[in-house]
Amino acid sequence: MATLTEPTPAIELSKDEILRYSRHLIIPEVGVDGQKKLKAARVLCIGAGGLGAPVGLYLAAAGVGTLGMVDFDTVDFTNLQRQVIHGTSDVGRPKLESAQATLSEINPNVRLVPHPVRLSSENALEIFRDYDLVVDGTDNFPTRYLVNDACVLTGVPNVYASIFRFEGQASVLALSGGPCYRCWYPEPPPPGLVPSCAEGGVLGVLPGIMGTIQAMEAIKLILGIGTPLKNRVLLFDALQLRFRELKLRQNPDCPVCGAHPTIRELIDYQEFCGIRGEAAEPEPPAGDEVTPRELQAWRQRGRPVFVLDVREPHEVQIAAIPDTTLIPLGELPRRLNELQPDRETVVYCRSGQRSARAVRHLRQAGFTKVWNLKGGILAWADEVDPSLPRY
């Protein structure tokens, strides 16, 4: 297996570095030359969140010489359950700033390169060209396809992982002669079919497990040792503590990495994934939304509005708006007979995304007086009832 980097005469280990990495140096497969390869390596991590946290921590501790991170978000209380690179005092702080402080403390020898931008078709190729490999810690389909295509077009390997609830998957994509993400998923799922971690949840330790696997695969690629997760997808079930493997082969007809590629430049990935544009299912217009304050005013005036909660039952145990009816979104199509099509109905969920889908479904079923609660119960807690916990 060829290595991504080679030690140069200019790469030397200081006395302090020899002591710091001594447990690496006494491994025959690593040794001094291997540690120099790590020091010469340039790795880009997409995201400083659940997966990016363990990736950053372990690659910095391992002595990767240049570690870039792309993120534009700030630290939120809901991040702290799994994003262990951040602490309570970092809430409200830019994630890159928080991550850089943590990683500098772990290993001041690592050159940290922050990219405080939203990764896009306009900047991805320029950013990727400065790195030897990319570690994908994203949590949405448009960015996954963007990362994939940018890796293929720049010839940079993609160390991939994803997580949801108790399950994770990982692979090494875009290696020479190996498959890319499009070979695996030629088309994205319909918008809203796969809930995000914010909607479906994730066990806090799961990104630690999968992110550490990503860090391990990155180190193996840099050193040129072992067998990478090329042509394989690793599936992890935390509840059963079981790993499985699926075979994954390069698709000769793949539009980006196949024998005759048709994608030669980055595209609009939001539109490709059906999130906007002609291919997208339109969000309800402003007239189909009601704010929490408006709903509260309706209730205070005695307006007989029916409020429908389309979250999951376990979410109701966390927080709920009083005097509402629960029908989870997945059960809504077969329980329409429990609702009155001509009754004024306001639908809500956690943040307004699932309820927007419910509103579209109800309108298609003939409901004419239905609104989405803008911002969901999170906005209700902000604007109407601050005593409700946020989640």
C-alpha cells in the first residue's frame, strides 16, 4: 500500500517530539520514519462536531503535522452530550475557536488551519487541494455529495463515516481504483425521509466510536500500513455491539468516478438533493405558518384551534405545549380519520421541519385550514413559555 506522504530531509523530530511519540516510535510499523510521515501529513476534517471531535483529538495527539477544520457553527448546549472537543464554557463560541484551543493544548506541535466557512461548490476544490486526505464528519446529504465529488475531482481520499441513534457506518472512498460515495448511493433519499440527529437523536458515545475509526483509517493511509476500508463498508450496531461488513465496488458507470464521467465540476448540491429549486418539494409559504405568539393570542381570544403534535412519544416526555394531540409524523397517513379536514389546525414538532412536512401531507389530503407552527416547540419556549426545557 502506497503512503500519502513521504518524510523529507526537512522533516525532523525534536527531542520533545521523540518523547511525546515514543509509544509510536517503538512500533515497528510506525517507527521514526512513520512519525515523520505523520508530521508531514496534511489532513482536512469537515466539521468540528460529533465525528470531528474524536478525529481532531486523535489526529492531533498522533502528531499529524497540519490539521485543517471546516466549520461555521457555534457551540450549543445540545452539542455537549457528544462533541467532546467543546466544554460548557464554550457555549456560544465559534466551534473552530473552541476546537483550536483544545487541540493546541493537546499538541502544540500541530499546525491548525481553521476554515470558518460553509463548505460550498465555490470553495471546496480550492480548500481540498491543500490537503493529502479529507475526513468527512458532515451530517447532511448535500455536503456529503459535495465532499465526495470534490475528493474525486482533486484526487484526495475521503475517510467517511455517518451516525444515527445507535448505528454507524464507515468507509474509505475515492481511493485510486476504489468506489466513491456515488457508487454506493447514486441518488440521495427523498427530502425528509432520513431524519437528522437533531430530529432522531444519537447516542453520545457513538460518534466517538465512529470518529476514532476514521482517525485510525486516516493514520493507516498516511503510514501506508494495514488494509484500508477500501471496497468495504463497516456497519456498527451499538445496541448489539456488533460489526458487519458490506462489499462496495466501484461502479464503472458512476457519473463522477466511472470510466466516462459526466460530472466534471461541482454542482448545486442543495438542488441535487431536492432541498430547493425545481426538483425540491416546496416548503409551505409564509401564509401557511403561524408564530408561537400568534397561536397564543388565538387561544387567549378563545379561537377553537386544534393543535397537533407530530413528534415522537418520548419527545413529549421532555416538553410539550399544553392541550395538544399527539400523532407522530410516521403514523399520520393512516390516522387521518382522527382529524377533521375543515377544522382550524396548527401542527408543531421540535423545530418546524417535520410539522412542515405534515402540513404538506394534510393539504394534499384536502385539509384547507392548517398551519405550521413556525420554529416548533423550541420557538414556543423562546417566545411564549420559557419554563419549557429546550432539547
